[in-house]
Amino acid sequence: MIENSSLPERVKTRSLSIFHLIAEAEGKIHGMNPADVHFHEVGAMDSILDIIGVCLALESLDVSRIIVSPVPTGTGRLRMAHGLYPIPAPATAELLRGVPLSPFTAKGELTTPTGAGIVKALAAEFGTLPAGTINRIGYGAGTKNFEHPNVLRAVLYKHEEEHEHEQGHGQRQGARSKETVVVLEAQVDDSTGERLGYAMEKLFEAGALDVYYTPVYMKKNRPGVLVSVLCYPSSEELCEETLLTETSTFGVRRSEWTRKALERQWMQVDTRYGTIRVKQALDGGRIMRQAPEYEDAAQAARSYGVSLETVYNEVYLSIGRLEAKGEK
């Protein structure tokens, strides 16, 4: 229906990628091939309208990059076709694998499979907005009543680098960008592997760009771990608090680094294993390197019962076909 419609191509691609992700999640939950899934929610007309409506709105606003804040799921139980389930629903939980979640304890379902599919398929990254200028703000109110305002906010903004380019600062499109990042460090010698693993999860939820552990020797020849956290200044306070809360450190060191980074963008590739997102690094508009998004590829491998390498190879073959057609 969507493929044969008169919708703009980008709307078709985005809409189909959302449906494919939801089909893969439902297929995994029910032990079925995604192509054979009977949609409980996606088949409903309101969900079809939700998905296509979102993609049409993005097309109308000419939005090319989407950043989503950590996703709240809600708490409690939800009655579904197969009985009573804890929130988030199984398909929602599957779709949100690898997505930062917000610790929001409101009662009731706050994110549906349709909503989870939309953010999973369309978000280039999750976290706070980078430096930029807000142009427009929109609010959408839900009909369900909660103790908190049931409102979704969308912000249309211009990235700081785009603004500088338009002001004639000479920065070429896709050029390396220079930005300031904060490095937080703490040394611990009395934390378990489980605690450190959990701390890493919480640090990413707090907005860390990267977290890594380095083996070190500390006083009295004790083997320990140096915890290093890379984040934007806007996430520094929360990451610092997380380090002090979730590890046994008594203090946190801080330093500022300047880094240059290639521009990043996402493309979506249709394969026999569904739609897979591909991250691309550009320099002056030229693609320097690209790689399939791991979570998408891993989910496809599990859904179709093939190896991760098989999915990766199929993605690269699909990219090659696009290049041959001059569509990339």
C-alpha cells in the first residue's frame, strides 16, 4: 500500500522502515517470520495514520536529523490480546533495546510499540540537544489523563555549525567540526564487575558519549580500574553525579578536551533482512567510512536466524547496488 502510493520517496522509506522494525519485534516475540506477523496494533488504521503522519510532518518541515530524549515507558501492567503483561509491552521492550530510557515512574503505558518503532527508526541519536538555535516549538496533547501533563514537545532547531555556515564563516558542508567535550575520570579498586557494568549503563543514560575502563595499579599495589567518561558540558553534572552514586569513588577528576569530528549522518538500506540503518562519516561531503548500525543488524540476525556477519554482508551488498545506480 505504501510502496504503491504517491507519497514522497523519503516518506515511503521512513514509514516502511518503522513498519519493518515493528514487524521484526513482533516476529521475535511470537516466534514468527516478520513477513508472517499478524499485527495487533500496526494493522490498525490509527497506527498507520500515526506513522505516515509523523513522516509527512518531518518531510513538510524538511527535517533531516532527529534527536530524541531518553524514552519514558511508564510502569504497571497492561492488558493485551494474550493477557496481562508488565509495562513496557513485549514488543515495545524489544524495540527499545539499545535505546536510553528515562527513569519516569508514572503509572500506565507511556510508550507503545508504534511510538517505540518511530523513535527507533528515525532517531539519529538519543540525548540532549547540542548547541544551536531554537526556531519553533510544537506541543501535542494526548487524550489519556495522568497525574503529569500528557504532552509531547517537538523542537525545531538549527545546529550551531549550520548557523555558522549560513553566516558565512567559511565552514564547508560536511567538514570536520571542532567541539569541546568534558572528560571525567575516577579510579576504583573495590567495585565488582557487576557494579561497574551497571554504572556504565547509567552513565550512557545520563548522556555520556563514551565510557571506557582501563586496568591500573593503585596504591599498595592493588589492581584497580580507571573509569573514563566522555560527555558534552551539558551532560557533565549528571554524569558526575552518576559516577559518585554508582561507583565507589571518593572523587572525580575533570578536564576539557577539544576534538575534531567528521560529520555523521544516517541512511536506511532495504535488505532481505529488513531495513538496516547505516552510519556514515563525511568530510567535505565525501563519505569517508560507513558501517551498519549494530542493534539493527543484531535484531535482524536474531529475527531471521542468520549470523551477524551474514546481515552485515547483505547490507554492504545493498549499498553497492545503490552506488551502482547512483542513488547513494
